[in-house]
Amino acid sequence: MKTLVISLAILTCSLATTLLAKDGAFVSKIISDGGGELRITLSSHEWLKITNFTQIPTDGNQPEPAGVAVFNGVDGIWAMFATDPRAHLPHEDLFVGGPAVVVISPPQSGATVFVTYQRGSD
């Protein structure tokens, strides 16, 4: 019985450590030309930090920039627009606290979008 309790305690601690290690990990996504939007739903104790949001034109012409919209219920606002990495312009990180829905919308065609974000909980 004692061995079973110790084994369960070790298993529980190792699973908790694994789950906590993934919280706050960086994720990168590529939305290819003409791809769909990316939706991230945050609960009341979650946050999101976008650290890189760029787009490269695929046909040489600069399309309208991709954007990040933040919604709380039905109300939303455009919070960030993609930059061209070849322009070497500084950018600011975007921090969003939940509850919210973050929508990353690429242009309909003419650009590939790259985004890196970190998601965590309080």
C-alpha cells in the first residue's frame, strides 16, 4: 500500500510539472497565402503576448497588412498590424488579458503571414 501511495504521488508531481512547463511556451504559426484566420480564445485567467507579427508579399506588391483584432463579447478593436521584416522597423509587443477572443486575419491574397505568440495563465 505504501509503495502504491508513493508511486501515485510521484506520478502526480511529474504530471503537474509537465503541464506547468507548457504554460507560457512560445508558439509560431505560418498562415500561407490565402489561408484562413487564426482564432485564440482566452478565458478569464489567461493572457496572450504577441512578440512577432510580420508578412511577406508573395507577388511583389504590398497588400493590405494582416491584422490582429481583439474581441470582448461583440465589441472588437484592431490592436496590431503586421510589418514587413525587410523594412527593419521596430515593433511593439501586444499583451491581451482574458476573457477575450484574439483573431489574426491575413490578407485575402498576396502575402504569407508569420506570428509568434506566448500564452499563459495567472
